Amino acid sequence: IVGFQESFIEKDRTILIDALKDSRLKYHQYYPSGTVGSGLLISSAFPIREVLFHRYTVSNPWYKFWEGDWWAGKGLALARIEVQGGYVDLYNTHAQAGYGNPAYRIVRIQQMTELAEFINRSKVDTIPAFLVGDMNCRPGSEDFETAVQGAGLVRAMLIPSSIDHIFKVTNEHYSFEVIETIEIPRAGLSDHNGYVSDIRIAPEVDSQTSVL
């Protein structure tokens, strides 16, 4: 399951989806928003059964069109994906960029507050969930900790990253083991490196339950 954050241009999405049609990643969901679109695309090897989207209520000023965040209608996407034996939820987000403007940190704190609230409203105890995305904030910062503490997030990466993250959403009914994390160097199509985590999910067994 893959989350893309900057798939703004329809022709580019078509090229990407066409390139993936012979791979396992044959299911796709894009999340329209704003004027130019959220840029959020989720591709999956498994069927996507439900989708939700929350557009952040705060952003940079609309008249700063050269920055583009307001025009994109940035937000948080959710795909509920059917896998063998159940479902997995994937949240995908792209938060306000900094542009060297300290005022945008306040915008991101509000966005991360909304992110946590949306995850808490939409998560289901019986479904393991993950969050991926370009959060434009670093571990230890106030905006980062607002999301982590508010939504009960735990990093699901074995290597450091700066503003791009993979998280598991805390769920007492499942255990999560990160087997491996790989960094994918940027290759001209993006100004970010990509990250892949291989994660083993297992249901927690009640200690009072016996199996015959």
C-alpha cells in the first residue's frame, strides 16, 4: 500500500497509474480538493472499499498562489482496504509547507490538531491503521508532537527521516513489528526521498483464551 502526496496533475497521475497497471498496485484512489486537488493518491495491491477525506480548515493565504497550499486544499485522506482476513486503514496527508515563514508553524499545529481529531473519529478498534505523509515537521517539534500525542501515533520506521513519516496508530488489539525500512533516493520526479516499511501485523490473543 503506497501513499503519494504530490500527484496534483491529472496527466502525471495517469502516467503513474498506467505504469503500475502490470504490478500488484492495481487499485487507486485520488482525493480531489480545492482548485488544483489535494495531491493525495493511494495505490494498493488490495481493493479499496471505503474512502474519506478531511480538508484542513486553515492554510496559507489564498493570494499567495505561488505557494499553492490553499489552492491545493490540503488535508487528510483515508482508504479502508480489504486484505485477506479483514481490513487495514491507511491515512495519507500533506501538511502546510514552511517556505521559511515562522507563521506557518501555527498553521501546521492546527492542521495536526485536526489530523488527530479526524483519526480519533474514524479509526476502528478492529482495524489496524497507519498514517503516512509529508507532514512538513520534524520529530520533537510542537506540530509533530501535536499529531503524535493527539492521535496515539508510533513511528513505524527503523531509520531516521526529517519531514516524511510512517506511523502506526496505537491499537491494543494488534501488535506491530517493523521488519525493515528502506529509503528510496529522489530521482528527478520529486524533491523528497521515499520510504518503505515492511510491517508484520498480528492480533493480540487474550491470555485467557485457549485454542484446541
